[in-house]
Amino acid sequence: MNRSLRLALALLTLFIGLFPLYGIGLLIAGLVMRLNDADAVNNVITPILTILSGTTYPVYVLPWWVRGLVYALPMYITFYSMYLESIGQASYMLIIYLITATIIYLLFGMTSYAKLERGFRNRGI
């Protein structure tokens, strides 16, 4: 396969991998609205997501139970599938996982945010 085609597929994988992050962002936005303190939520969630994304530490040095969390979040899988596609060893199971994660995280983020917004609207806030 042509190198430019592999890189285009890796870029497409990046776009697919960004959609679950929108769902996580909606969940965090709802949490910020609920707690009414964006700095406190960001100070707690940012380091946790940074460690669990696999960018701060290599995944293999993390304990086994943290690795399970890393694999459940879409950030590492997006990076890893982009890497595999760019070297020509694409894994279609990872792409299917990303599409499934997109559906799950977006649905979870939208429903939780809509439920919170509906609760605020009912209370008149």
C-alpha cells in the first residue's frame, strides 16, 4: 500500500478517534455545570486523563489495573491504531473498537448532559 494512502487512513483514524472525546467533553461539561467550579474539575480530571492517555508514561510501566483503564479510553487506542496504520500493519479490530467507542461515549455524554440540562431547566436555573 502506498505510504500517502496509509497516512491518509491514519488521519481518518484520528478523526474517528476524536468523536469519543466529544462525549467525554460533554460529560466533563456537565460535571462542571453541576459542581459550578471549572478550575476544581479541571485540576482533578486533566492529570488523570493525561496519565490514562498513554502520553505521559509508557503503558507498559503502569500497573495492570491502570492499563485496563487506558485500554478502555479511546485516546491510547486512537494513537496505537494510527501508529499501526502508518507502518502498514493496520488492525481492523481497533477501528471497530473506535467506532464502537464513538457510539458509546457520544451516547453516554449526550444523555448525561441532556439529563443534567433538563434537571436545571425544571428547577429554573
